[in-house]
Amino acid sequence: QVNIQYIDLGDDSAMATVLDEEDHVYIRRIPQWQLHRTVTITGEVSYPGEYMMSNRQETLYDLLTRSGGFTGSAFPRGTIFRRKSIGDVINRSGIQSVLAKSSPMTQDSTGKITRTVHFDIEPAALSRMVIDMDKIVASRGQFGNIVLEPGDSIHVPSLPSGITVMGAVGANGTIKFLEDQNVKYYVNRAGNFALQADKKQTRLIKANGLVYSGGGVLGKHVDLGDIIVVPTKVEKDHDWTKSLTAILGITTSALTTALLITKL
């Protein structure tokens, strides 16, 4: 038979309770209590730095207000919001192990079986959340706002110089931004597609983190701070053993024919 008693640690008489052999004393932790609940905001705000969260419902817009708002050089649309807990969740869920086991298996000429890894996941790189800072500011936090968590970090960049084009193009670099231009315009300004370019897989990475790809991306409207990436075509691996055998066969046949002609 178990007897449970609740003791008030602020009551001296209760604290004098005599313990018996095999008694158990439990001191519970306050639910969701944390010693340091801080977030960080850096870049183009009036007062960048680490901030103690004022309450559990503090939002991104609240933090922006506390930090004095944007400076004159700020580029709000390109604000980078990172949440450390996203990477922690991915690590705990074991997604990397699942992807590794799902990779296709290949067998070489010696019978050795290996797995082909198409891509690796870096949980820390997946911590960015896509936000619409323009909408958050315009609505004074009524739309698109986010409740902060301890460990969140926000970076407000300065105004970019133009549009960055990289990958399989004539020249990688930054092109001067012009209103109402599409992806194809900037690719042409970067020297057009290289011979090895995979045009259909061209990607438009928006300043807020959204990514567009596919055949219709060349006509997509480009905004200041966007990045255009043109990947290289994936070449198929040729079976050089078979090719070499065929070449040797043709060469041998040609030599034999030449020898017969000589003898004639």
C-alpha cells in the first residue's frame, strides 16, 4: 500500500516531516521551464543582438519592433529565418537512415553489390523557414507572422547588388537588376547556356527561400535578390569494356582486309 503526500517546500512544519526507510521524494520540474529563452537577430536592424524572450507567445514581428525596425539599407524580402529545432527533429526521426536504405543497389562485374547515394542531407542546412517578411510588416504582424522558439535566429541582409546567375552559363556572376525581366533575360546576359547546360532543370531561387524549377521557369518574373542556377546535364556512364571490344573487332577486321588486298 502506497501513501502519497504533497509537501509545500515553503512550509517549515511540512519540511520537518520524518522520512522512513524506502520512502521516495520527488521534486518535479516546472512544465516547459527553461533557464535561457533567447533568440538572435542580426544584420540591418537598429539594435541587433541576442534578446531574452518576453513571453511564450512572442512573435517575429514583436522581435523586429523591439530591435528598432529595419535600417535604411535593409532588404526585408531576403530575411533569413532559421529554427534550430528543425534539424534536431530530422536527426531524431532517422530520415538519413531511411534514405540510405532506399538508395538503389548496383552490382559490378566482380559481383560486389553497393548502394548508389544520390544526395546527402545536412539537417543544419534544412533549418531555414520560408517567410514573407513584406506581408508580415505590411499587416503589422496580422498575416504570415511566426511565434518564436528559443534558439531561433533571424538575419536581415543589406540591399543586394543585382541578380546572381551561376552554373552552366557563359560567365557566372551578378547581373544588374531591371524591372519586369524574366529568367531567360538574365541567362542571356550571362552569356547564354553552355553546351553542357540542362536547360529544363534551370532553377530560380527567390530571395525568401522559395525555389522554382521546370520547363516554364525561363519565363518566370525575377525580383531583386533572386538567384538563377543552371545545372549541368548528367551524362550516362558508357560501358567502355564493350566499346573497346567493338573497336578492337573493327580494327582487326580492317587489318585482315588490308592484308588480303596486299596479297592479291
